Amino acid sequence: SQTIHQWPATLVQPVGSPLSLECTVEGTSNPNLYWYRQAAGRGLQLLFYSVGIGQISSEVPQNLSASRPQDRQFILSSKKLLLSDSGFYLCAWTSSGTAPNFYGYTFGSGTRLTVV
Amino acid sequence: GENVEQHPSTLSVQEGDSAVIKCTYSDSASNYFPWYKQELGKRPQLIIDIRSNVGEKKDQRIAVTLNKTAKHFSLHITETQPEDSAVYFCAASTGNQFYFGTGTSLTVIP
């Protein structure tokens, strides 16, 4: 069966420090991978998605970047964190392709980032 | 791109009553509509989904309906229980991307 791992679960970082969040998927190949951010009490904002190694699409301009160095690994990074980067970050995957071969996202357990 | 609107933003019901959450979408090419439940501090989890070739789908106490002509779909929860309290998100997809609604915070009052 497929599983998705995301770490760390919580993170407190000072303003101006770098960030690296990692997400890996097991049990599937060539997944579509996504990074979302959720501010407190708010909806899900798509940050990046990737349909293959080295292929990254950015949804909103921001202080963050993403990379996909391996088929089942997705990394969210920042060189210098801002206070506004605080939030709940969720990685997600779905199978590649279109209906009927794909289904709803499976989300990772999330990383709660607090920038102080 | 796709625009998904979700209503209401908050909903309170008495235990045992029904709850209905409605979403509309703008892109007629959207063909997959999942619903997610997110409990406080946890990840969203898929609870039910529907594809564009189906008008209604049920799974025990939850059901989803889709009106492609009107471009809206709804989540129905019957016989609500306190554990149904959570934030619910709808989404629409044409393929690689999912567009989420802004969420509905459902409170079931015992």
C-alpha cells in the first residue's frame, strides 16, 4: 500500500533562518506531489506541485521554493524565513494521469511551522 | 483557472439532524470532486468523492450530489454525531490540480 511521510511534525524557526521540509511517498511510482499551506483557521493554499522529477510548478509568488530530486521525494525550502511563513504545511500525493486513474489526494501528517 | 466557492463557512446542527454543505465550480472541464474532513490539528482526509459521470454517491451517513449543468455539488451528512464536528473542504479537479473551497466548520451540538 502507498504511504506518505512528512517531517518534521513541528518546527520553530527564527526569522531569517533557512527551512527544509521533506516529503516522501512509498508504494507508488511517478506520483503527482503537492505542497500546501494552511494558515490558522483558513483554507488550503496550493504552493507548488510536481508531475515528475525536476518538474516544479509554482502557484503563488513567495519566499519559498520546491525541489523534486527523486521520483518520490518532494522538498520545500526557504533561504530566509519571514514571520508570514508561519502555518501548517501539508504535502500530498495523487497518482499521475487523469480519471479514472487518479483519485483524491492523500495528505501527509503536516508540519506546523512557527517563525519567531 | 478553476474557482471553487463553498458555503456556509460555519454550520451548527443539533445531534441527529442533517447537515448540507454546498460548493460551486467555474470550470466545466472539472470532472472529479472529492470532499475532505479535517479535524483540529490534523491532516485533511478524503471522505467521499464523485466523478462527473455520476449524479449521486452514498456511503453510509454521507452522500454527495453533483449537478454538472449548474456546476454545483453538495455534501449531505445525515444523523449527525459529535464526531462529525470538523472542517470540511470540497475540491474540484480537471486532472493534475485540485482546487479547494475555503472550508466549512461544522459543529454538532450534543
